[in-house]
Amino acid sequence: MRYSLINPPWSFEGSIYFGCREPHLPLEYGYSKALLERAGHEAQIVDAQLEGLNLPDIRSRAADFRPDFTVVTTAPSYLFWRCAPPELRVPRETIDAVRDVGGTVVIIGPHASTTPRTTLQKLGADVAVLGECEETLPRLAGDWSAIDSICYAAEGAIRVQGAPHTCDMQALPALSWDAGTITRHRHHHHRFDAAPQRPGAEMEASRGCPYHCTFCAKDNFRNSFRRRPLSTIVRELDGLIEAGVEYVYFIDEIFLPFRDVLETIASRRIRFGMQTRIDLWNAEMIEMLGDAGCVSIEAGMESISEAGRDALDKKCKITTEEITQRLIHAKQRVPFVQANLLDSKDDDPSEVQAWRARLHEHGVWANEPVPLFPYPGSPEYTRKWGAPDERAWERAHEFYLAGFDKFSEIQEQRPEPLVQLESAGSRHA
């Protein structure tokens, strides 16, 4: 069987999406291609965002390949499955462009994982994969009735089989990218200490997070914490370095202070960035992090008060002052350190500004608090409205637009309503 794995030509005009707009390596497709080929199938990755392809280009690539299955994702990369664009405009346009030449249409991503029936209907796809997709895609070549973690139409009804899938991180291979993909990947995600001289890349040392903060939409994918084998990390990292990569961003939900991983990276003298919780790092491990070559830390703090962090179920065991000191200490060893803040409604705005000013004096960047979007699949959504239904994305979007008049720093204009973004008559279509 032939599988065409398509990353759409993403655009975000009018969206609430506050993730990075630059292309990132589609790790989920890298793993999927390797497993598909291991199972005897043929697979191509069509990364329209990285390659700058338009819809006719995508259609041409699909027609030339003649796939039995065309897979389309609803998020720009694994890095942003937890905060994907709520609207399905771009995936729908992509599917429409290849519908008559793409074979069976498969949907993966956070929408399919959280609201599979609605996503299948909105996109007119044949089957949706719930959860992490890599191990499920090869099985679609067989009997669907025997596959867990999929949603499809059968006998006049939409059938959801099983729960979202969780991959065995011990079994997933080290990824290897072709030279053209690496050469195009000039972006160094969340790096601010130096301009790129050679390509950057993304990879993961682990997947999932042991915490369950209310705002994090990971319960239906990338949820349970799993480490990759160190030997696999070594092979993938060495392959990236050999391909000319000078900077790696670890997309791990939470990059934890594992000494063996830091020693492995340090011995290769490559620069890297990551996201973590600074409260989990002591002074010794922070120093080791800097010595290993870390140049960018994105630290999830969310609230400057203990009450605010408790409301978000952060389960943080140290005080705000202790967190502050660790951030300042980290900045002494790492060129760029950021403390992420959410508008939790539990913090006094004047106290937030004073705390931000204090950190800025020490070179630590703390963003303006970002409004909390209650993503379907997050504990925050469930706490407000229960299990996601067919209007989950619209409901969350309407709540968000009604509750705030100021949004994230990268949004220059007020986001448009979800219905307008997804309507066929939208000016974006």
C-alpha cells in the first residue's frame, strides 16, 4: 500500500493560534514513514509548510504518487498538538484538493483524538485516528473492525473504536531525515542568543508529562510520561549533527533533569533548547544544563501566586520566591530564559507587572499573561462543560472571545469567530 503523509500549507490569519508560525520537522510523520516502510508499505511525506507548496502543488504530488491512503494532520507539528489552531479550515482545503486522487482519507491530530465524530464529519474524511498515530497507520491497510483507536462510518453510523492510542516509545525508531528536508529547516525554534548559521531541527527525548495541569490539552495524546531509550536518542542526535544541524529543540512536554541525557548532549557540543518546569531543577542540575549546551529555556510557571498555581493544579512544591531565584540562577548559565504566564485571574495585575520587571532586570523574559483557551480535551474544558461534544471547539472559542479583549502578544488583531473561520464563504477560503 502507498501512504501520502501531508502536512498542510498552514496559514493562521484570524486564528487564536499562538504557537510558532515557522515550519518544524513533522516528527509524527517521520516515525510513521519508518514504521510503514518497516511493514512493507511505501510512504512519502509532503510537507507543504516546509517546502512552500500550494494546494495545486499538493494535488500534483498526490496524483503522481497515487496513494492508497492520504493522511492529513490538524496541527502544524507534534510540538503544537496541545495548542493547535481550533479551526479546521486549512486541513479541509487540503483534503478537498486531493480528495479525488488521494485514496482513503485519514485524519490525525488533536481534533481527531478529542472529537473524532465531529472532525470526521467536518472534514469529510474516511477515518480518523485517535491519539498518537504512528503505530496505527500501518494497521489501516487491514481490517478496520479489528483496530482500536479509530473512528469511521460503518453501516450508516459513525463508529468510534477504543480509546486514544499511546505509542511504545521503547520501540519507535531513531528518525533520519533526507538532506533536502534538513537544508530547508533554517528555523531555530525559540532561540534568541544567536542568528542561525546552519540548519536547526526538532526531536524528542521523552513524550508525555506526569502532571495534569488544568490548561494542558494532552489527555487524549502525548499524555503518559515515557522516556526514549538513550541509545535511540544518541543515534538520532548523531544523525542530525552529521547532517549539519547546529541547534536542536526538544519538543518534550516536559524536559526533565536526567543526568544521562545531559551528559550525552554535552559530549556532542551542540546547542539546544527545551521546555520544562524550573521548579523541578536544583542548582546543580541547572548548572549541568548550561554546561550541556542549553541556550533556551521555556519554563512553564503560569501564575506568580501559589493560589493561582493551585487553581491550575500545577502541584508546585516550592514558593514563588524560590521559583524566581531558580529562574535568575538559570539565566546566569543559559543565554535565554523565559517564564510563561497565563491570565489565571488569580493574580493581581500590578503584582504581575512588578514581578515581570524584577525578572527583566536580571535578564529573564516573562511574557504578558496570555488568556487561557479552554481546549477541548483539557481538564479546564471538562471542568467547565463536561466531556467534549459536537460543539466543543465552537463552545470553547466563543467563551474565549467573550471573556477577553486582549490576547497573546503575537496576535495583532482580534481573532475571528470559529464559525466564520471554518465557513466555506470565509475570505480565508
